[in-house]
Amino acid sequence: MRRPLDGVTVVALEQVIAGPFCTRQLAELGARVIKIERPDVGDAARAMDHTVLGLSSHFVWTNRSKESLALDVKHPQAREILERLLAKADVFLQNLAPGAAERLGLGAAELRARHPRLVWCGISGYGPCGPYAQKKAYDLLVQCEAGLLSVTGSPEAPAKAGIPVADIAAGMYAMSSILAALLRREREGVGATLDITMFEALGEWMGFPAYFSAYGGEAPPRSGAYHATIAPYGPFRAGDGKSVFLSIQNEREFARFCDQVLVNAALGKDPRFSSNPARMQNRAALHTEIERAFGTLTAAQVEQRLQAAGIANARLNTMQEFWDHPQLAARGRWTEVGSPAGELRAIKPPFNLSDFEPRMDPVPALGEHSRRILAELGYAADDIERLAANKAI
């Protein structure tokens, strides 16, 4: 079965999350991804934890289906290796520190002058110009700069997102931009320079609170697990002490919720709760009414009523409950991939194209493919051994 990116070669000088997350998606769509890592230590993500049979959860998540080339890019003999690699590449991606690619002779202007059809993608914190161009950027710090923490958490304290959302956002916009650049190259025969920043990627996701603040005069309040501007929307305690999450999106739903779930149709006509703005002004009173009704029921009974009434609802799952979720099993979302530590369970990527199976190849060991890749580039066995002895690979 052909995959959409079969025949596309990606050379990635990448680290940690944003770059690797992007290229993993490309690999699963069929691209050959050659991941360049430092000899001896590799991608820093390899050492972030040792929870997956001794491997890092961060690295396992973002690096399956790739080939690992151990290469000291600062070594005098590395430049020729890189040039041979790039001559065969369709895409070059890097997410090094600001200015590092240019110092290595791998900047967009230099590479695209030699390889005009190349799609060059740089992922950085803030971009190559502006007052923050040289500022180091890590996920939590970008969350801060983009204002995410100001609208996340409880009224008493801000909180970061529990996953690296700035890295993920940048990785996904890099992937979609690369796909667009490859499509344009197919039509027009030209390469591209892509400048993706974590700050701008996450900034796009901040659109609702940004508009709300800029035109409303104040930011949406931090509201814990409750929605900042819609009520009722969030967790409510049942009589057995467990919480059920629910969401009301319009007045028809609220009337049905009062009638069929709370068994109190009159509440739907109460002026305090007649519209979403009114419910927000009287949210504490509304929550009291809801939890008074829920207090006579178990969480399971509340869920049954909500489901019967067509009201959106959810349980607050732990990560293990997500891992064991019946919906994932029912939809056949699980497979296994190889790794240096053995077979690992993995969730299939959510592409869901018809007549398509994503590539789900092993997580590579550091430098696992170095000798094979160099042989493909024309290096003889003796030359490869000398490169290894000189610590170039």
C-alpha cells in the first residue's frame, strides 16, 4: 500500500519535542525521516525519564518510525556527510537554539541557494527577528509569554497545561506547513523556507481569550475545571462523592436539562438562569441547585440521566483509565511498535485516511542506522570505520 509521502526524504536536526513531533507525523504518512543525533548522548529527550521499560516516555512518544544517524555536526568531516544527505533530501527540519543552524552552514539562505527545491523548516521559540529573537524558549516559558497561564488554573493560582502545548502546536503547524510546501512544489517546482515559532503557534490557540480580553476589557477569569464564560459547564458532585462533567451549550439544552435531569422544569424559567450571561452572573446559585439534585443520585445515575436527555457529559479519567478506554479498543486504535527495549503498545495516529495504514516502525536506538545510511551515501566500509574512530559518528 502506498502512503501519501512515500518517496519523500526528511533530514531532521531535531531535539526534544517540537521538531520530533512534527517529523514523526511525516514518517507515519510515509516519509523517510533521518534523525541526526549527537554521538554518545543523542537527543536530550532520550534521558528525560526512564519509565518505558527503561526508555524515555518523551522519546518513545515522538520518535518511532525514524532512522537514527549519530553525527557530530561540528566535526570537520561532518560537512561532507551533511551535504550528501541534503542532496537527496526533500525536507530539512531543524529546531536548534537561535542562530545555531546558520553557524553550522545550515541556514535557509545557504541551503536553498544550493538546493532550490528543498523545503527548509526552522522551528524556534520566537523567530529569527524581533526583540525576542535570541531568547531561549522552553514550553512552560512560552505558555507564560502567550498568556496561557493567565487564564488557566484556579482563581487563586495560575497553572500550566499538563502537556507541552507550545511544542505540540509548533510541531503540528510545522507539519501542515511542510505538507503545503510539498504540494506547492509539486505544482510549481519551487522549494520553500518555513519559519515556525512556538510563540505564534500557541498564540493562534489563544484566540478566544485574546479577543475576549482585547474587546471585552478584561480577560476571562481563571475558573479551575469550569468554563470561564459558559454555565453550567464543568464538574458537579453526585451523592456518592464522585464528580460528573457536563456542558450546556444553548437554551434548549438548559430547559431539557432542568426538566429531564434535575426534574425541576421551573428552574429553566427562573430569571436568574434565563440566559448564559444570567447564569454566569448567578453561577454559584446555579451550581448549588444542580448539586442539590445530584446529591440524591450516584454518579452513574447522573450520567444515565444526562445521556438519556442528550446532554454532553464525561467522567474525569485518570491516565490509566484513558489508556484502558473502551472507545480506543472498540475502534482498533492500538498496535505495537518495536524499540530497543522490546515491543511497546502504541496508539495509532489520528489521520484516519481511507485506504491507508500509517507507518508504525520501531523507536530507533541511538545511531542504529548510521552505517547503513553512510553506505547509501557512497562511503566505503573502511571510511565509515575511520569516521567512527575519529568520533565523527
